[in-house]
Amino acid sequence: MKCKPIFEIVDVVGPVLDEDDPLVARFLKFQLTAADACNSHPDRASEINALCQQIGDHLDQDRPVDASAQLDELEKLLSGLNSAKTGQPVTSQSTATQSSPDDAAKTNKLAEALKKLKPLLEQAIKLHPQRKVELIGMVGNARDELKNNQLELAKGSVVALGQLLKSLLAAPPTTTSAPSSKAPAPDSAGVTKRLAAISPAIKEALAGPNASLVKPLVVAIKGLVGAKDFAQAMKVLDELESLLESPVSAQSANEGKVVAFTQSRLKWDSARKQVSSELQRLEQAILNTFRSLPAVPQAKLGELENGAKTLYRILDKLDGRLIDKLDEALNAT
């Protein structure tokens, strides 16, 4: 009696054989062993082939728990057949230690707990398919630990799996973004073309009362293009176009003048404070240099300190008169 070659069975379930899937990888690992067992034990060939077909069906229909259980059964069957032939079982794991009646009860309890997680596992995989390999791996680890009588490790694995499944089921499902049918995302060419189209209007506005409002928007657009944030650049362009299309009223013209005066006052005041700060730094640098020279008498240092104060005479010309004039002009508007 000849058996059906195992490669034909695997060929049937070929479409689901993703080698990154730990169950598929485990299934493939037993192919040659199963083929040898069919040849060595033709009376068991139909049983082996049927079991392989069942595993393929479970993988094809995305039933990882059932597939894992059938793989355990296949491994046990092949190990038993090989042991009868050579006296040395061939398995992927080390030989399990002998268990006591208490251990057997614990093993059955843990196996039952793992089985009860099956519906949660399948639901979690459907909601979060990107976690499938991780979850199947955890199931496989728990089964291996049970098979090797590593009950404490198996208990920890089952508890960890249960907690992870509850967490995944409580989280929102992972969605795969569908191809967008909307217009393509904005790019540099699109922004530049649109900006060039309104260039004459921008030049005209920069010479008018809205210059203080238009210029910051133009600068912002160029900065966003440089940062490759084209979507935001398009939004600022919308704002700029709206501003350019709006009529310039007497009120807006006056507001532009107010903004210009206010900006001039702030710039002058900032420049004056900057000069004062730089003079202080220069004074300290001069004094620190001469203080570090031991040959300079203390009296000379005193004269130097007094002389350094003359640096501030430049501020006499940078007084508040200009600010007063700007305030007068602002109040007159």
C-alpha cells in the first residue's frame, strides 16, 4: 500500500503558507518527517495524510488554535512512529520530564484554560492582524511548556496571553488605510505655481496699506515650502488669496499704518536695549582683562573702571526722543 506524498498535501494549502507565520513554519518543518513516516509505515499513511490535511484546512481558514493542537498531535504521532522504528523519538523539543498525578491535573487545567482562550484569540487576530505572529507564538510557547511539564512557565504564559488578549479586545481595531481617491497631495511645484499666479497681486499689495498683513503670509509660505510642509503652505495660500481679494477699506488702510508705526517703535526700542546690553558686555570684558594682569596697580584699575563708563555716552544720542515722536505720530492717526 502506497501513501499519498506529503508534498501534494502541502501544495493544496500553498496559498496560506506564509513562512513568517510560526505555525506554518512549524508545519513545514514536519514535511520530510511525515513523508518518511508514510513510506516506513504505509498502514498509518492515511492517518498522517488526513492529519496534515486538517492542519492545512485550519491554516487556510485562519484557525490558529486548532492548527496548533493538530500540529501537537502530528508531532506526537510522528515521534511515536519513529520511536517504534529506532527507539529514539524525533521531536522539536527536548523530552518532557515525568509528571506526577498532581502535575497531570495541573497540566489538564492549564490546557483547558488555554483552550478557553481560543475564541478571544481568533477575535483579537481579526481586530489586530498585525499581532497575529506574536499571539500565535505565545500559544506555541505555552503548548511547548505544557508538553515539557514546565508548569510554572506554562502558567505564566497562559496568564500573559489572557491579559494581552483582553487588552487587545479593549483597544480600537487596527484599520488598514484604503487607497485614497482624492486629489494628490500638494507638492512644491503646486505651491510655487499657485504663488506665481498671484505674484502681481502680491507686489501691488506690498506697496499698499495691507503690506504689513501680506508680507508675513508670503514669508510664512516660503518657510513652509522650505520645510516641505506643502499642505500647510496651501492653507496659508488660501488665507493670502482671501486677503488679496478683499477690498482695501479706509479702516484697513489706517490699521496698516498703525501696525507700521507700532512695529517701528518696537524695533527702535529693541535696538536701543541691544546696544546697551552689548556695551555692558564690552565693559566687563575690558575690566576682566586688566584685572587678570597682576602688574596693573589697584589705583589704575579704579581709573579704568571710571573710564569704561564713558562707553555709555553713545546712549545719550540713542535716547527716547525718537520713541516720543513715534508716539505722537501714532496718537495723531
